[in-house]
Amino acid sequence: MESFGALMDGFATALTPINLMWSLVGVTLGTLIGILPGIGPALTIALLLPVTRTLDPTGAFIMFAGLYYGAMYGSSTTSILLNTPGESGSIITALEGNQMARRGRGAAALATAAIGSFVAGTVGTLLLSFLAPVFVKLAIMFGPAEYFALMVMAFATVSTLLGASMVRGITSLMIGLAFGLAGTDILTGQPRLVFGIPSMLRGIDTVVVAVGLFAVGEALYMASRRDLREAVVLPIRGSLFMTREEWSRSWKPWLRGTLLGFPFGTLPAGGTEIPTFLSYYVEKKLARNPREFGQGAIEGVAGPEAANNAAVAGVLVPLLALGLPTSATAAILLAAFEQYNLQPGPQLFTASGSLVWGLIASLYIGNVMLLILNLPLAGLWVRLLAIPQPLLYGGILVFSTLGVYSLSNSVFDLVLLFLVGVVGFLMRRYDFPVAPAIIGLILGPMAEAQFRRALTISQGDPSVFVTHPLSLALLVVAALVVVVPSAVAWIRARAEADPV
Amino acid sequence: MSGSRGRSLAGLLIGLGLIAVAAVIASDAMHMRVPPVHAKVGPRVFPYLVSCGLAVSGAAIAWQAWSRSFLVEAQDTDWGAVAIIAAGLVLQINLLKPLGFVPAAIILFMTVAFAFGSRRLLRDGAVALILAVVTYLAFTRLLGLQLPAGILKGVM
């Protein structure tokens, strides 16, 4: 029960007034950006990085993690009342949630989403508290070859499981890896893809790419879609106190959603989206009256909303214990650790134990704050949805350019931002998922470092990757993830062409 | 996804563009002067891998576009709005230093609002002015960051 003692120390850290304030700032900001379509947690944390550089890392991470949790709470409100997801983790919530709002049960939908998020967030944080140390024990066995293989597996899963097709996912990953190559090579000092421009020697900052893809690309895309401009915000109707029937129909989906969401968060599959789709599917299968789905079934809100919050807790397990980001937001958080010269993994738990456990403890507190912020105060937040789109995106772009400029007071970074933004727009327009690019950008240089370290240790013998059993196993999983879906698709196509 | 089942010109261009980028990365790696110590696991290996990956994906997309299997959701694209925002960003890049943060931010904000269909210039301008001034003061006075003062030097 050593982690119990550590967690208690964590509460001592998290309950100091200054850290409570950071937690409150994080969850409030998270709810805000969760509700606003067009701004997500990855973008917000990226924009906050230059500003938080001088902050105490514990406070900064408490704020970031609270923000990530808060975004999942807030986004359900937008899905339910606007029929547009605030974040990708709430896409599926819009299906039943908006129908409930149309039928005058919007308040009940908001309530089951908020309470479900609370249940899942708390259970998820509990699992995180006790699983993270287990993962750390696993991480101690990892050498450079294993780390490289783990990253290859993450590349494979992220690029095959997200997006419309595998080719698009892999292309997105490659674009991210290419961005990551630019700059001075760490080991030899060799300039790469610098094209004689001195500012390029620093490489392309993570913030520039994240903001370019998420903010500039998204703004260009939304402007290009005239049909997405005007959306109707439904008023909250009904009582925020759920009826006995609504409670009894909600609690099982909450728990099932949690059990689906958490493990999916820990896997490198892009975070919160996939478990919400699975949860919806499961609830529909198990429902006593499946025909109600599509017309406002409360289970279809309760399950996915629990799943996305549990997934966020799950995402933090490999991030803290292995330094492996499994979602775009986690990738940005990893960049934040780099900014403070902190290396997630076993050392983080021993050298910065108070940061890790303070962060985890703050999530329990943040969840309580979020329940209060999102349930009784839901009516206040809804007013944010009245911000006209032109002003919203005008503001997003002003803050984006401001954040990128203040990275190093360089206009050249704004030029890069513009170019990355155009790439982001094309990716959005032609349906390439963005998350693999962000993960490739951040993990690419790390994978390269581990790859070269492993080969240096083995004196250039590439067989290290297949003779270490753990490394081999991870590489086999990576290969299967790429091969199996194509094989299944091929067999299915043949079966369709030639029905037995 | 409702896709048009035609040859996709966009897909073809994207595929060829990716192959071109792959060629640039490969040629950059080829022109590196690498000390012989690092010849085996030096700074070239990863660029070559990424270049191959990009070339293969580019070829796959070009092939899909040609063989009518690159599905693109049929949608109206308002290229004018995209061009206006792009112009706003280019203006911002060129005006930030000479005019300063506040005017450059106001121009960017109003351009974006215009591209999103707003024609209420007075309202947009007022919001832009307040937003730009408040952020300028917050960043320079509270957070101690440097932003170009430009024409407002000495005034604020």
C-alpha cells in the first residue's frame, strides 16, 4: 500500500491554496473550452505553454490535467444543446443527447452526462492511482530497444485506428514525423531540413504545429463550410434532478462506460473517441428497448459520457509511467514535461513524486469542482454558446498567433504557423486525422533517439529489436495492427464479390 | 461516407505533393556530410525512413485517386472565405512588427470575422479593439512578456 501513502502526501500537495487555485483555474478553463466548439484541450494547453514556462511545474500540471478533465465535462453540454460536439470525445453524445433536448429532457441529459462524468472520472482516477505504480515497475524493464518498439506500436495503432482509412492515418503520421525531423540533430549537430534558414535550426516547435493544425487549419475549414455556420442552441428544459427511472437507467451505463473507457485510454488508440463509440454500441445492444435509440435514450448519453472521462484517466497512466502519449492532448502534455526538463517514467515517480501524486490527488478534487461547476451552473455556461461564430474564430486566431509569437518573439514562427495551418486545412478538408501527426511529431524524435541508442549499445547490430522478447512482442503487435484490418477488409470484399 | 465515385483530382495532387516532399527529405539527407563514426546509425537513417513512408503513402493515395477509391465527402467549399483568412494571416505576419500587436490583431480579427460572414463591422471592430488592448496589457504588464508596441509606442 505504498501508493496509498504517496497519494495521501499528494493530497497534502494538492490541497495547498495555490494548487487548489490552479486546479480551479484548470477545470473552469477546461469546461469553457469544452463547451466552445473549435477549441480543444490540446490546442489550449499548447497555447498556455509559453505563458506557463516560468510557473511552478506542479501547479502547471495540476491546471493542465484539470483542463483535460474539464473539457470532457463541458463538451457534453454542446453536444446536447447544439447538436455539435464540443470535442471529439462527445460526437456520439449528440445523437441521443440532442434528441433528449428536443423532447424537453435536456436537463436530464446534462445531469446524466455530468454525474456520469463524475463517477467515471473518480473511478478512473482511483484506477490511475493504483495502476500507475504497476506500470512504473513494468517500465523499469524497458531499455532503448523496448522503448523504440513501444513507440513503433503506438505509431501503428494510432495511424490505423483513427480516421477514415489506414492510408490517411499513416500519411498523417508521416507528416508529423517529417515536421519532427526539422532542426539540428541532437546527437551529431547536423542540420536537417533547415534549407539555410537560421531560425530553422531550432526545429519546428510543437506549439507551432499543434496550433497550426488545430486552430488555423480548423478555422480555415469552418470558414470553408458555409453549411456548418448557423446552428440552433436549444434551451435547457426539464428538471436537473433526475427521476428515479432516469437514475436506474443511468447507473449501469456509467459503470460500463467507465470499464470500457479506462483501458482504451491506456492503449495508444487516440484517446477518448473509440471507447465512446463502443459504449454507445454496447448500450444499444443491451437496451431493453433498442428502438428508443435515435430518439433520446438516456443510456446513449450516460455510457459514452462516462467512457470519455474514464479514458482521460486511462490516458494519464502510460503518459506518467512510460512517457507514452496515447492521444493528441497527451502528446502536448509530454511536450509540457519536456519544457520543464522532466522525463515521465520511473524517474518522475522517484525524483518528482510530489508532482505526480499532487497531480493525481488534484484530479479527485477537480472532479468534485467539475460536478459543481457543470450541474447547478449549467445554465450560465450555456450562454457561451451564444457567442457568434465570426467573433469566436476571430478570437481563436488572435490568441493563436499571439501564443505562437510569444514562444520566442519570432515572426518566422508565424510564417511556419501559416504553412502548417494550410496543411491542417487540407487534412481536415480531405479527411486525414490530425492526432497521428501530433503524436508522430512528438514521439518521432524520441523514437529516433531510442533507436540510435539501442543500435549504439549493440554496436550497430539491428537484431537487438527482435532478440529482446519484449521488444519483439511489441513489434509483432505493431505489425498485426497494420496487417489484420487490411486482411479482414480483403476477405470481406471477396466474400461480398462472391457470396457463398 | 457519401463520396463521389469519380477520379479525384485533389487526391491525385495530394499524392504527388507527398511524393515531392519525400524527395525533398531524401535529397536533404543525401547532402548531409556525416562523419564516418556515425555512418551506420547517424542522422540520415530516420529521414530516409520517413521519406520512404511519405513516398509510399503518397503513391497509395495517388493510386486510390486514379482508381476511383479515394473517397472524399461531397461538400461545398467556400474557397473565398479560406482565401480571406489566409490573406488576414499574411497581413498579420507583415504588419505585426511595423504597426505593433494591437493594430495587427484588430486587422486579423476583423478579417476572420468577415470571412465567417459577419458584416457588422462596428461590432466586430469594437470587440477586436477591446480584446487586443486587454490582451496586450495583460501580456506585457501582468505576465511580463514582450509584444511589439509599434505605432502605440509610448502611448500604452
